[in-house]
Amino acid sequence: MARNRKFTNGKYVSDLMRHLPKSCYSRRAIHKPDGRRCDYWVFQKRATLNHLGDVTIVLSKKRRNQGPNQVRLFVTHLNGVTASTVLSL
């Protein structure tokens, strides 16, 4: 999804990604199909985006100290989905 989407309050998704402190991210372990473990730093939020409605936003990065350019953005309409499920898919 493009980072220039807006929330219903008028703020951009890119502003969330750029100004979110490291303390908001939590470490999640994802297991690959061959059994190896891979750790990601993840932030999950329920929000309402213009033209999309209620969605779950998942921000993910490989290392905690990586900047906002290395953050991956996942958006889903699924209810009750966890960040680990989104990353493993």
C-alpha cells in the first residue's frame, strides 16, 4: 500500500511510520516453513483509512534500530488477525 494514504483524521500513514518511537515496537518470532526462526520488530494498530474503512495496520522491520525507510507496511481487512499471522502469510 502507498504510504501517502490518509487516516480519517487527516494525518498521513507516512507520518505514523516516520515518527513512531522504538519503544512502541515489540519483537515477534516467526517460523519459516523449513522450521527456522526469524525475529521481526512489529507495531500493530486498528485504524480507519479514507476510502478503505476499518483496517489493521502492521508495521514491520528486521532490526530495532532501522530507520523509517526500511519499515514494511501491511494493511488487512481481516478481523482479529494478529501481527504474527500477517507476517507469516
